[in-house]
Amino acid sequence: MNAVSLALIRAAHFLMLTGVWVYLCSPGFATDFYRGKSIQLVIGYGPGGGYDVYGRLLARHIGRYIPGQPHVIPQNMPGAASLTAIRHLDAIAPKDGTVATLFDFVQIANSVIDAQKTGLDFRKYNWIRSISEDLSVCYVWGARGITTLDQLRQLPQVHMGLTAVGDSQDIRLKLLKRLLGINVRAVAGYPGTGTQYIALERGELDAGCGGWSSLPLDWRTEGKINFLVKFVPHQPPSFPPNVPYAGDLIANEGDSKVLQLLNNPSQLGKPVLMSQAVPGDRAQMIRAAFAATMRDQQFLADAERLKVEISPKSASQGMQIIEQIYAMPPEVIQAARKLIAD
């Protein structure tokens, strides 16, 4: 074989390999990746609670907007206030874009307050989007006859359910006790908010805190609970009127900043992320599908049927909130750490 023939063969091989590479990197190939596959949406809590409701709502609709229309399968993975589900992304889950996690926003604050314990840096993930901010509110069972926070303060003990130390519910209970003077006795051992709702109806618990949209529909529409304080400064249209904002009840400026650190992640409410190792084009496809789903009329009608709020935040908005939280002054972080310590 002469030198010219050898050069031609090498050139042909180069062109063939280049063509394969171009094809693999082309939008057409990327959009075909999900065809015939399934995407696992891991939900960081058990069935029946607010995260489960939102996760299953998203899973029912987002697949229509992902190229290739894969099946989106919700999977509950409770444990350590959703830390188990988050860690699953990098520890065990495939990194090809077929696994995403819906988790408790409070872990963002926890990652700043106790970085060694959580071992997480939320700046190092593929942020997808948030379905809705967390419209946190605390309430008392209507049969108790209590209608104001001052009346609740008069009780020697207020029994409130707890799923896991360090979750968003745990933070709210500590804010109630240590900043607002409520004699909270946290009753642990409930696997999720669904079992706590049953305990409230049975009279085993007095009160609770949680996302407005996550509460049972008949509680919200039939006056079965009395709302006492909220952790959002604004007034969403469907939110009960005349409920005081916790920030307006705190006079101390230092405590107010601690409240901001602990509560600002609630703007992300029901966030979804993927491992940073997921290829960027696939993460971007999921972001685009998520955004389209938030505007989909079938999705919105389903949300209306469930009476859950939809107030999404984009990945860029989420990262902006994350950066603000990670930039909190050390003295504020230390004060927050002391407040939520057991």
C-alpha cells in the first residue's frame, strides 16, 4: 500500500469518526436520548404529604414536554428530612439525566448552618426549577377554641407533630418556641404530614405548621383549623386573610435576620434538582419541559382540582436565592445555628 492510499484511508477514517461525533453531539441525537426510557422523580418524603402531592402532579404532566416523551415515575424515598433522596443523586443514581429529586427546601439553610453534618453545597447541582414557593402557616385545630397566637401562648404545652429533626417542620416549631414564645412540645415519630393530619383529627395533637397548599382541602375550605401566623410576608390570593406575618412580630433586628436565613429558602418551596454530573443538554431539556409544564392547561386544571398553588421559580432565580443564603454573615449563621440546636 503506497503512501497516498494510506493517507486516503486515514482521511476516510477521520471523516467517519468526525461524522459520528457530530451526530452524537447534534440536537437530534440529544432529543432522542429519552425515547423509550423512564425518568425517576424521587420524592424526599413519604406518601400523602405536600411534597408527594406536588411530585405526583408534576410526574403526571411533564413527560409530554420532554423530547421522546419518556415515562416519569414518582418514587418516594423518605429519610433524614429528604437528605437521603438528595444524597441518592450522587451516591447511587445514574448520572445520565434519568433521575431527579424533589426535596425539602430547608436543607438549603441546613447546608449553610451545619455544612459538616449535611455535607452538601447546593451551588454544585444541576438546578431544574421549583414548582411553588412554600406558603408556610401555623394553625390550631378548631375544636380547641383558640383563634389567636396570644391565646396559644397561654397553654402550658402545645403538642405538635414532627417527622424528622432538621426538616422544615422542625425549623418552624423552633421558630414558634424560641422567637414567638409558644410552649411547643414536639411529638416525634410521624413518618409524614399525612399521619400528623390524622393525629390532629383524633385529638392527639393540638396544632401544626405546614405549607398552605399541602393542608387537607376540607380543612382549608370548611374552617376546621384556625390560622395563627404565617412565614411569608405577602398575601397570596387564596391565602386566609388577616393572618399575622412572623417577621412583623419580631422586634429584635438580629432575630429578624435569623428568620430571613431560615425562611428565605421557602421561596423555592418545592425544588427539583439533578446531579451536577448530568450532561448539560439533558438538564436543559428537563428545565425547558418543566417550564412548559407550568403553563400547560391540563397541569393547571389538575392543580386547581387539588387546590395547590403554582408559583414556580426558574433555575436562575433559584441560584440567585441560593447565593444570597450562602452569603449570609457568619454572626447570623451562628445565631441561627444556636436557635435551632436541640
